[in-house]
Amino acid sequence: MTGVNTYHRLTVVAAILFIASACTAQYDLYCLGSSYTIDHQVIQSMADTAGIPLKAGRSKVSGSMSDVRQRAAGRPLDRGNPLRDLGTGTTNVLAMTATRPWRYTEVEAKACAHFARQVLQHNPDARIFIHDYWTVLPPDRSLYPTLHGWDNVRGMNLGAVKIIHLMAKALNHKMYIIPVGAAIQTMREHIIAGDLEGYKHPDDLMSDSIHLSEMGRYIQACLTFCGACQYDVRRLPGNITGARGKRAPTFSPHDAKIIHEVVYDTVRNTRYSGWNRHEPSRLADYLAHLKAGLKNWESFDKMPTSSDTGMFKGDNGIDWTYAHITSGRDGEILTDTFIKMRNGSSLSATIPNGIADLHFAMYRGAKIEVTVNSRSLGAFKPVREGGWDNHYFKIGDLNLTGDVKIEFTCRSKEAIMDNISWTNPH
């Protein structure tokens, strides 16, 4: 595989939602699926940037696509039904978000095709988009300290790419994929947490504490490219989950380097890709910048898989002491390695160079007490909101210098916890 050939096949990576030529028509956007509100905001923003007039989204139908189809089946398409507009010929752009496409690929593809068919029957020139939403995990869950080859994409899932191909075959119509999942995921997490302070525009995701999501979008472009070259997800290159039968094919580091460099350069030079003008021009500089940003983060990847009480050296060389804790993996809960605790379990470490803000994630049903320098900051318990089972917490304004001891103690019957990160005082 050569860089030139790779470049020529990267049409799907360009996150251009509409034809880039001059456009005078006003497009009627219709969003369906679990994240319709923010999906619409992102598309609207990109259209505005491109100078394309776009009407407001007309749908407020959310949920998995298969669920939406089932709910719609028994209801008349009258004026009170938001799905009525699909069959009127007025919809120019239909954007859908499939739910967990790596697991429910065929079911969600059929549901997406069902609604797309309604639009295309009355408007054969309509554009159909699938949001590549679940192929990139949220910031602090999708990245690893080892930023080379395909090690940093082992937790990705390619269901949305497969759905695109299934729909294209079923409808004999070109499908588009929107690689903005990392931006949407970040926005959702901040909105759910009620923490919009300091939030950056999606075009500036390299900044401050959420810059990791831009790396997620870059990796997503790599994965989307691979999906464009191969119709069979099982034959995609790289160390990737989500293939049928959980098989993980591999390919050479040389090819990995070519793909990374070409996609990086393409994303940099593609309009509407969310690239920030202040970001490095070379891939090597970009990875070095990201690696520096990962220094205050613990993934638990280095914790022994069968453990109960002991000590391990984490991602940053920090010694973590744990009691009555085991580690595990479960793509339906927290996709990378996480820790499983029971009542009285504890995890502690001494963090050098101080802590300004402390971040961590918990699964529903957990209750964990956080102690910093022997002072309890209270017990934290996630609340299920917006259909999300796991929750991110931030303890801000600690502003502690020097060595800081942190301890997490389980106060519920059981708990699942992951992705501890922190910032240093300025």
C-alpha cells in the first residue's frame, strides 16, 4: 500500500456534509436517533461554516433506530407524528445515529435503511448520513500511553462503517459517514455533568482538558478510511475489535505508519474536519504533544488481571496500592480495563507535583468515598441521566502542591471504577 493510493481512497474521511461547490438551495435537515439534538447542532455549525443555508432540524425522535422503527410502526403518519415529513418529499438531508452498531449492526442497519427508503422514494437526490458516533470512545477512555502503530485503536469498534456498507447495498444509494463522534461525545459528557465552564468550540478540541478528543477524531478518520477501502469488516487491518467473531486481524507497522501519516495530512488539509490552525503540522509533533497530555492519567491496563490485594506500577510510574480489588474488561460498561470493588475495597496512591483537579469515572450503582491527604471529600454516586450508565466526576479547585495522597474507598455493595486523571497546579 502506498501513500498516494491511500490518499486517493480517502474520500469518506473528508467530513464534508454537503457538496463543496456553490450552493443556493436551502436544505431541510431531519435527524433521527439517540443524539439527534447535538448531531443537529454540529451539522448546523458545519453548514454555517461552509456558507450553506440549512433549515432547522425537524425531528425530535430519539432512541435506537430499531426502537424508533418499532414505535413508528403502530402510529398513523398524521400531522402529530414527527416522522410524517419523511414521506412528503421535503426532506433533503436525513441524519441518523445508530445505537451500539458494533453489537446490533444488522438490526440497526435495517432500521436506518427503512427510514432512508421512505425519504429516497420521494426525493431520490436526498443525502443520507450516519453519524460515526460509537466508533470513537469518549476522552479518557479511548487513548493509551503507547501512541504508535495501531495499539491506540484496540478499543475501537467499526459497526457504523459496516452499517454504511449494508445500507448502500440495500438501497443502491451512496451513504455518507460523519466522523464527528469525538466532538459529540465530549459535548454530551460536559452537558450531562453540568460542566460547560471552559468548554471549547468543536473546531478547537486540542485545547485544555479536552484536547484528547481531537486525537480520537484523528484515529476515527483512520478507521473510517479503512472502512472505505474494505467492505468486509472482518478483513480490516489493525488490531481492532468489533469484527464478527471478535477476530482481530493485524498488519505491518510499516503500513500503519503510512496510514497514520497520510490520514493526518489529509485531515489537516480538509475543510470542515475540525482541524485547528494552531495544531502541529507534523504527525510526530502531534503525537509528542498528545503523549505529554497523557502523563496525568491512569488506565489500569498494567494492573494484574487476577488480583485482590497488592501493588502495581501504573501508566505514569506511580505506585498504586489496592485492597480487595480485581480488574476486568466489558465493552458494555467501561470499554477499557476497569477495576471492580466491593464494600470496603480501597485504592490509593501518592501523586507527585500536586493536584489541581481530580477526575474519575464510575458505573451506576457505585458509591465511592474520596479522601485527599487524609481528608474526606465525601462519597460520590452516579445518577443515570440521558440514557448513560457510567458517569464522570470532577473534583475541582483542590490546588494542592507537592506530594498528594489520594484514596478511593467503596461504600456500596459493589462498584466499577475507571480512568482516574488529574491536572497539576499552574
